[in-house]
Amino acid sequence: MVSASNFYSEDKGLFSRSLNSFLPSTAIVPIEEEKSQIPVEPVVSVGDVVAEGQIVAVGGGVNVHSPVPGTVSAIGGEQYANGKQGKAIRIKLGGKFSFVGKKRSRHDWRALGRDSLLQVIRMAGIVNTFKDMSTLFNEISTEERKVVFVRLFDDDPSRVVDSFVAENFSEKVIEGTAVIARACGAAAVVFAYEKQSAESRRIYRVSKDDGSPDQELFPGIAVLRVGVDGKHYPSGTALDLVFASRSASKALVKDNPDIAGCFEPDGFRDSSALFIDPQTALSAFEAAVERVPVMGRFVHVTGDCLNSAAILNVKIGTTLGEVAEQCGGFKKKLSRIVVNGIVSGVCVGSLDVPVSKFVKSVEFIPSAEVRFQSVENCVRCGQCRKICPVNLWPGNIYRVFRNVEDDDIHDFDDSKTVIESARLCIECGLCNSVCPSRLPLKQMIALAKSESI
Ligand code: SF4
Ligand code: SF4
């Protein structure tokens, strides 16, 4: 285990407020970020005038909305913030806003049944960004979800956006969680806060006697609050949340044996557990209570290249270059752009890449801080094996997957078993951080994992 403080630099403290980001002159709206068997297709054409919040693409259980009013200027291939390529709709800003600057009224979602809530979630285009990105409607409509775990802090220590949303919008996060729990037909909700965060403890450990909204918001649903040790990396994985909840869930499991698997470290992956983060819950609140679809994200913008760091409320489709400008532009030559955390995120190659529903943070890194990654040989130092929190041998999986000719490989299990072990990888990226050969272990293991499923 590595202390989280090893990954912090001093300017990455918590933020107490966010800024609304500049509106993009042209929003580049990705429509195929979440790969699905049902393709997402545009329902607008070049030249169409669209309203803010209008649906511009549908399919795969997710709707895509225009984040700004304007005119569709192009539909074509673009680079995405997750490092992939896909279709996007360009919308040139112009016209009146339907949501920005308007007072939001409150709608009573509690009168809605489960099917109606599922449709609210589908229509609003909500994605679950607990890990990577998945379509929330697909996750909760195709499988039974009996326990909803909410991680209230960041799982990558170089970003603070989940903690920011949890602490600054706590009531909305709690109510949004209630919306999702009711849409799932869940029997229990687990709020997992970071033990070390006093603010998080204060907000989420309210006892029922102190006016907790539990009974009103979660009728018939058990609510647990558990502290997770956030001092070490990785913390905040699905496995960490399950481990942290084990003793608190004992009485609950006794009364509901059906949900026992959700609290089993060996069995939760095949159980009916759902894991969400604060922005997913906030999106559900906005959809059900305020009738506002997903058109923006809170993004932690940081890095030694920038003149200042900030939490920005960014419209989907704003380019990373526009985001950097809002932080005062660059004071050092830019070398790398890392999306979603320095430890577990992805590198993107251009400032023209748009912010999408997938983005939680952007780090602009100067060349002095970059150590280049190369595909050289594994020197079998064993560092990756020592640090892996789920006891894999990343270097071994890497070698087998790349079909490196290596006599020693016969000292291990057969190649199929080795590749299959990649399924246990939680993609924390720690192996990459210690490898003296700078091998792209996490990335290669993720590939092995996707091919072994
Ligand atoms: S990325 Fe996967 S293989 Fe590497 S240390 Fe983390 S869990 Fe282990
Ligand atoms: S840390 Fe790198 S060089 Fe060392 S055993 Fe692992 S893969 Fe090989």
C-alpha cells in the first residue's frame, strides 16, 4: 500500500466553491462514449436549430442533450476524453437559454412509481461514473439491484471532485440516491464516507434522531453509513466499500438473506449491488426533482502548467483548451493532459478534445514532470507484484498477454489462467507507478481483461 499523500502536491487542497465555466462558442457533444449494442444515433441534422436541453441523439438506453442553444454545424468523428474516437455533434452557440439563469422549480418525484422513475433516468441521459462510465438506465433496468452503495469521496487521490460534490450538495446527493434506490427497488442504501474527512463525517453520520431524512426519503429502505479508510491508495473501490460495510450490515443481512451476496467480498461482483458516485446521484436529483437533463459536469481542473486550479461547472462539449483558459491559461509549456486522475486516468492528445459525461478532472502537466513510458523488457524486479492491492502479478500477466517468449513462464500457471486472473484487476494503476521499465501494465491488463470476459 502507498500513502495517498505521495500523490498529492501542495496546491491540491479541497475547494469550497465552484465557478461556472465559460460557455463554449461551439459545443462538441460526444454521442458514442458508452459503447452499447444498440448504437446511439443523431436525431438532428446539420443546419437544425436546437434548444438548450433538447435531445440530439438517442439509443443504447441513453439520451444525449444539447448543452447549449444553437445551430448544428457538423456531425462527424472526433477524439473523446476517454482516449477513443467516436461520433460527435457540433452545436454553434446562439439563441435563448431554457435552463441557464432560470429558477428551477421543485417537482414531487415521490408520487412516481418505479417504471416512471426509470423513464426519468433514461430520458435525462444519466450515466454512472463510479468507475469509467456506464448508462445508469441499462444498469438498473436490466438487472435487479438490491443494495446501492454510494462512494462519497474520490477514488483517485489526485482529484477532489467527488468529495466536493458530496460535501457541497449533500442534500441533493442524498435525495438523488433515494431516486435511484426507488427506481431500482433497492432494499438498502450504503453511504460510504471517508473516515478522515471531518466534513463528510458531519454530513453523512447524522443520526435519525437528529433529523435525518431517512424515513421520508427512504421508506422501507434500510440506510447504512460506513466510514472507509481513505488514507491509503487505492481506497474507494467497490471491494473497499463492501469490506467497510460488512460488520454494519450483519443485522440487515439477518433480516434479508437475499442481499447477503452484496456484502461478500468474494461474491459481490455477481450480486445485485449497484455502486454510484456523488455526481451520478446529483444527476438523478436534477432529473427527478428539477426536470433538468445531463448537460454539464463538475470538473477538477489542475496541473503545474496552469496559472490557477479550480472546480468548474462545465458544459458538456466545452474543449479542454477553453477549460484551461478559464484557469488563467498556461505558465509552463504543456506536455501531457491527463483526464480523471494522475494515478488511474487516461492521457489525451489535444486541447480540442471536449469535456464529456465521463470527465471528472483534467490535469495539465509540464514536460519537467513527465517520465516517458516505453515498451521495454520486464526486468522481473517484482515491484508490481509487491504493490498490487489484489495480489496479482502484473508483470506476469503482461508478459503472457504479449506472448513474450520466456522460459520462466512455465514456472507459473498456464497462460489461460494467468490471463483470466486479469479479471480481478481493479485498474488502480499502482503497478505502472512502480515499474522501473515504465511498462504500460494497467492498460495491457485492462485489454487482457476485456478479452478474457
Ligand atoms: S492496476 Fe491492476 S494489476 Fe496493477 S496494481 Fe492495480 S489492481 Fe494490480
Ligand atoms: S515492476 Fe515492471 S519490471 Fe518489475 S516485475 Fe513488474 S513489470 Fe517487470
